[in-house]
Amino acid sequence: MSEKLWGGRFAESTDALVERFTASIAVDARLYRQDIRGSIAHARMLGRVGVLEAAEVEAITAGLLQVREEISAGQLPLSEALEDIHMHVENRLIELIGDTGKKLHTGRSRNDQVATDMRLYVREALDDAIARLQELQTVFLDLAEREAETVLPGLTHMQVAQPVTFGHHCMAYVEMFHRDTGRLQDARKRVNVLPLGSAALAGTTFPIDRWDVARELGFDHVAENSLDAVSDRDFLLEVLSDFSILAVHLSRLSEELIYWMSSALAFIDLPDAFCTGSSIMPQKKNPDVAELIRGKSGKVMGQMTSLLILMKGQPLAYNRDNQEDKSIFFSALDEIQASLEVLIHMLPGLRTYPKRMREEAEKGFATATDLADYLVRKGIPFRDAHAIVGRAVRLAQTQGIGLEGLSLHELQKICPQVGPEVAEVLSLEGSVAARNHLGGTAPEQVRSAIARARTRLQRERSF
């Protein structure tokens, strides 16, 4: 039983089957840096409040730094018998410095220790995800600037509705990812709360200084209730919820990339380096990256559901079920990080085919609303204008042409108020340019939106 740091209570060794079943080291090994950082802060605090002597703190700190180096170098064997990363670190520390290492765990429990490790890890993960999202916004801003005047058919119900610019379409994703960034920044505030000092569930009898640890580890707040602190996984649920919304956005983007690249539309082409071929059909170029992002988004949403179910039946305080939170979170995080990274590198090489976009935008009578608005400006009530344009559409359909193909004489037979200036109204360029207001698709407004978004992004990055 000597290898078990908690083994004094037990008369029998742990069954090998139980060791395999309960071990989490394969998952939580990635927490070693956070575990050692939190342990050093805890030891230093114990020294400052007089629980440990200065020499003991120095030995523990030096030993922990050595353990960190050994793990980083892959020199510390990982064993299921030691259960988790916390036991591995503490066991190796004791091997290095002897009985002094046994004093590290004074005034804390693995319950508040793992909660602290996870908050440190999640905080770093959020900072990384926020930085990637900001970089992805920059990619879309560059695309929007490049394609500010490229006309694209805007769809509703997957039917041609009104012409928009591709730049305007790109800016829609800038707004989505801006909201995603804001959600993660807001979640970070609730992540950045220190649970250490709550011990197993009731606190500790030692004269600890929790704010001392919080300051050293960069936490903004200290958890107010020890029961809640060790059992709370709301911060993970919130981040997974935000990741799920982000995954929805990534999936919608991927679906559009796939749709636009299809041979039926051929609006865009993605770089060869980010596509794959077929083992049997030599001509194929498949948007596999976008398809995988679309698929991985479901895994992220599934992980959020998994954690909700994991937590819903747990009484206070800590339960071993919570060991599973790490594999759930790490899985979702890895998918999000990988998806963002590949999009950041793929999208700058996206190529558009404006001629094909224009051909499709000319279908479906995309400027019909423009004609109705034109008639309203002529003094015709909108509902009457709507009916007039409907008749014009029906006439054009019988001839197999667009509204712009109808002669002035034909339009005037339907509505005498139509004048020769209607040709500009029915053009794609005239349609997009006419929507020249905040939030509109006019190239002038797209460029203004890009400038505002760049300023906003620069301001956010400066904090």
C-alpha cells in the first residue's frame, strides 16, 4: 500500500481492474503545468502564514519545478496505480525531497486542487480561443475588403431573394464571431474564481490566506462557499455552451463553403492544399476540411449535453462523477481549436468566381423588391406595387427572361408610371448600391463596416 498516498485506511491493495477503471492519468496528464503552478502558490502561502518553514517552501518549490521539467521532457513514467496527475506530481516530489514533500497537501484536498487546475487550464484555453477568433475575424475582414463589390445572390428559403455583395456576406460572419468572442470573454470572468482553500468541502482548520494564492495565480475573485467551490462545474458548462454556439457558426460557414464550391454553383474554389481527392474518381476535388468541421460541430454540442447529464443528478459536494468532466471538456476544446486553426489558414486562399455569382444572381427575379420600392417612390401604395411587380414577374416568366429583359413598353403596359430610369433600378449594381445605409449591402456601407470592425478588433486586442 505504500504507493497510495491515501492508503492508510485500507487493508487490501486496490484491485488492478479498479485501478484501470478509476485512473484518469491518461486524460488529466495535460494539467501538469497548472497543477504544479497551483501547488507552488499553495506552498508559498503556507510559508507566509507560518504553516511551513521557509526552507520547506524552498525545497518544495525546487522539487516541483524539477517535476515539471521531468514531465515536460517525458522522463516521468505515468502509472494507473497513481490514478491522476496530482498523485504523480506529489509522489515524485516526495521521492525527490523526502518527508517535506508530504507537507505540500496541508490545508487542501484533491477536490479543491483539481477545481483550481481546471480553472487555470480553462482560462488559458479561453485566451487561446479568443485570440484565434480575433484572427479569424481579420481573415474575414480581408476577404470582405477584397470582395466588397462582388455581387452574390442572397437567399432566403434557399431561393434567390435579393442581390447582396460577397463582402457583405463575409461581414455577417465577422459579426457572428465577434459575438462568440464576447461570450468567451464574459465566461472568462466566471472561470477566473479561485476554489483553492475549500479543501474537501468544508474548508480547513489551518490559517490560510486565500487571497494571497488568488493574487499569485491571477484570479480576480475567491470562491465564497466551500461546498459550491469544489462541486461547481458551471464554468465548464458555460464555456461548452459558448463553444456549441461557436460550433453552430462554424458549421453554417462550412455548409456554405461546401454549397458554393459544388459544381452546380461553382461560386468559389478552396486551395488544393485544403482539399482531398477520390480514390476512384480522378477528377474529384472534395471540400473535406469544411465537411469535417461541419461534422465535428456535432461532437462539440454532444459534449455540452454530456456534461449537463453528468451534473444533473449530483448532490453536494464533490462526487467522483466529476472526473469525467475533463475528457468531455478537452474533447470539445480540441475540436474547436483545430477547426479555428484550419479555417484561419484555409480561407485567405479562397478564390471567388464573380461571373458565376452574377449569373445566379440574375435568376429568380432578384430585383423584384427594388422595382416595388421604385413604384412606391412614384406614389403607389406598397401593396399595390407588390401586385404590379407580381404581374411583371409572371410576364417575364412566360418569356423565359428576367425583369431587366422586359421592354419599357411592356412594363408601362402593366404600370404607366414606369419611366426609362427603371433600367438602373433593375440592375444588380443598382440594387446593391441602393441599400446604402448602416447595415446595408452597398459597397460603401461594407467598407464602412470593415473600418468599424477593424477599429473594434484593435480595441479588444489592446485589453
